[in-house]
Amino acid sequence: MKILFLLFLFPLEIWSHVSFLYPAARYPPLDYLDTSRTLGLCGMPKTENPILTDFVIGMNYKMTWTLGHRSHKGGIRISLLDPLDKKIKQLIPEEDGKWLEDKDDPFSQNLTFSEVCHGCVLQIERQALEYGKSYIFHSCADVNILEAVSDNDDQICSGNGVYKREGNACSCFKGFWGAGCQFKLDCQADSDCGSHGKCVTESHPSNIQKSCFCSFGFFGRNCETEFKSEDPEDMCFNFENLVDTNPPKFASYGLFDPDCYAKKDLNGEDFVYSRIVGEDVEIILDFNTTGWVSIGWRPIGLDPTCRLFPDLGFPKSRRFRQVHGYADSGFLKSAFLSPLHPMDCTDIISATVVDGRSRIQDMYTRDRSTPLRDTYFEGEFSLTAAFGVERDGRTVVMFRRNIREIEPSDHPLGPGKIAGIYGKGMRNEDEFIYHGPRNRGSTIFEFVKKEEMVNNGPLVFLNKGSSPEIPREPAPISDSNNSFLNSGTVELSNEFRAMDPPRQQIETVIENQFSTLPPSSIPPKFISGSSSNELLVTAPENSSDRLQYSIALTLSILVFVFCC
């Protein structure tokens, strides 16, 4: 089953429309940029550090793009724009104003360039006539069209390989493939997935063209991580094997004991189970499908300014961060200030099972675009356990994650209520296509009640500053202002309070915590949040631990301020 997690929660909303793969789309490669919500001909402005792909006139290239919803009415067209995103001419079809329909291959088109054009732009547009003649999805790629290629022009290889003039071909770096090294790979062969995985190729163009599917008990990009329960008394989940005893210890599919978990009925046929295990939440998806499954969440009351994350442009490092408002992010003001759609600014876990092996991914989506892996947003894979199987025509997936896990592309799982979404493959489909109007929904999750919150970690306060509509330009590092947030400050307490009992929880209530702080401005791992806009922080139990925590946190913040 090929993974697919696109979660649209309103019948008239659909996802995964169009985004260039070759040449590389402007970063990040969002595919829900439409004329009703975004500015200009691209929906995403050119950044200070664009990804450039070089082409040579007279040579034939295969332009490639992603499509997740293939039932839109209408066609596609490709145009050449100048460096200011102004249209020069239409390339496909050549007759201006016409659309190319009924293509045998809906994902690609051959193209030969005839004119030199430096710093120019390729634009692909896709119609959706069912929403009106003016409703169009678009994606842009920054390109150089050259008269000839030089020996050291690696942008011919999309920056992902080395050009070899003697063979007039690219030698791709590990992790890339294609004539222009345009396709990303997690693996090239089964050996890249170790002894517990298999390398699977997507049937259609995708942001990740090949990836590893892992045997039961193994997970990670290359199936490199194995989870083994350290508690021999834990009889809630069958960690060791898939052959249960008789009578069964694990009543549900020989895999888990439902009495150990809180159960949430999503729609009468799909269920979510959860329990707290130490500092983690263990979540089980039990969905009526043999296709992909997914779940997502975000804090309740999150402000629309969360849409300012991620920063545009290739994230070479945090030194390249660009402070921007809604226009610089490509939004129309009305779209930017509108209430959040259930999919906007959402942390997502998605999974699929193929031939007994699973692929489970940690993802994020800014808007109704196809979710992307956290690594696209300088995040990391943050699951501590992951299992997936098919049983009796159902997909059952378990994963664990730290309750407080927070980074720009992750939201904490509690405490308190959080907004949730879920989705699954339509008609048990394995392909990367639309889930349909019935196989998704929104809900409220409460994985961790406040009184169940694990108490550990250093004491940190987040103080709000002013509340402008858009975050203001932060003071430079050399300024006496030591804040590293756009509109607030983080302070270490000068002492850890004496606790009676020692693990007593301290709550600091922050009004409208996210109203002026886009997630990109909050350093990962430093702050724990909740759906009720509170920060829950606690002191270690003894003075030695307190001192170590204080020193470590102080050094971490200093490193972030002066280096990142």
C-alpha cells in the first residue's frame, strides 16, 4: 500500500493538486496554491535563496509534477515567466490561452527550450473547472535557460549531482535519481533498508520516489530502529510477534488488549486507542481499510499567523531565516486572516502497510497541501515506537511519541483537549490519490488529561510582548535585547522553587499563547505547550538535577541565540 495521507474535512475541499518535481518547485513544494487564496502567478514569491535548475536550449527535457487528485475538470498549461514573475509566453500548448487536456501521461510533458533566459521561471497551471473558470492551481520553479552547459554546471543536475561532459549526463549523489537527479530517494535497493526492510518504488511521481517498508517491530527512514518493550509485565500490546496464544492474550487481532486503552469512536468503523506510557503517549489507529491511514492534531485556538511557518526558500540553516508577513508568504490578506481550516498548521502521522511491511511517517502541513515530512521543515522523525499490520481487512497502526514533543513542525499531544483530523484511503487504494468525501473527518482528542500529565523538565517562562497583527522584525543579535522570539521573550527562572511534594506541577497560563508567535520562532525542545494555551513545566526532584537542568538549558538558549 502506498502511503497517502491527505485529510480534507469539508466535502467541497480537495487536496494534492499540482507541484513541480522537475524542475524543483519553489521551497517548500506545496501543492495547494490556488488563485482564490494566493498572490501572483505562482502563489509563492521568489525568495532570496531560490532553488535554481539549469536547462540548455535545443535539448529535450521531461517536465514532471505531482498530482494527487486526478478528477478535476480541465487541463494543464506551462508558461515561461521573467525574473519578476511576469509572463513571457506560453510553452505548452503553444497557442496562447489554450489548455492541454486528455493527456496519456498526466504527470509529465516533454519540453525543448529555444531561447536563453537567466533567472526565469517555469509556471504550471491546472484547471478545476468544477469550481469556476478562474479557479486554477499553480506551481512555479526557478530556472536558468542557457546557450550551453559548462563543465562545472551542477545545476544541470538540480544541485543533486555532478555533471559529466564526456557522457553528457549527471552522476547523482546518494539519495537522488533521474536524468536530472530530480527524484529524491530514501533507498535505491533493498540493501539500503537493512535486513528488516524492502525498498518500494512509487507508481507515480512523488516527492520521495523510493522508500523503505519495514518488518514488524522496525521503523525509521531505513528501518534502522527496533523497538523492544522494556517492561516484561506489559501485556497491553504484542511487541514480540504476530502469533498470539490461545486463548488470546491480546483480544484485538492478536495485537493489543483494548481494555488497556481509552477508546475513541471516530465514525462507527474507525477507532483510535490511546494510553500513557511514561513520558509517551501510545496511540493505535484501527481503521476499516487496507489503504493508507492518518491522524493529525494541533492546539485548539491556534492563531492564523501559524501559516507564516515555514519560512520560504531552501532551509540551508537557521541563519537564512526570513521574517515575512502574509504577502511575502504568498497569501492574499483575506485568506491569511481567515479562520483555520482543520488541516491548516497540523502535525500529522501517516502510515501504510504493503505485503506485511509498514511505512510510518512524521509529517506536517501548512495548509491543505499534501503533508510533507518533518525533515522538509528542519524537523526530525520524533516517534519512539512504530508498528503496522493488516488484520481482517483493517489497517492497525501503533506509534508512540513524547507528550511534550515540540518543534516547529510538531505539536504536543497534551495535556488537555486538542483539535484532531483523520483520513484513510478511498476504496482501499494504495496509490497517492484523493481519499474521497467520506473517508476523512475532524474531531477533538484528549490523549492526556491535565491530572495525568507527567511532571519533569526545567522551569521555563514564556512572557508575551505586544500583539501586532503580523510579527515584527526581531532585533538583531548584537542588540541589547536578548529575545530570540519575534514578539516575546523566554526567561530562565533564577531559581527552582522548592516543591512539596517535590514533583508538584507548576502552571504558567499564557493568554492566547500563539497569537503573535509563529511556530518557526519557537526553539524546539525548550517549551512545552498545551491545547488550552498553557505552558506546563516542572522542576527536577533534587538540587543536583536542578543545577544540571539549569546549566544545560542556559547553554542551549545561548547556543540558539548566538549561533542559530
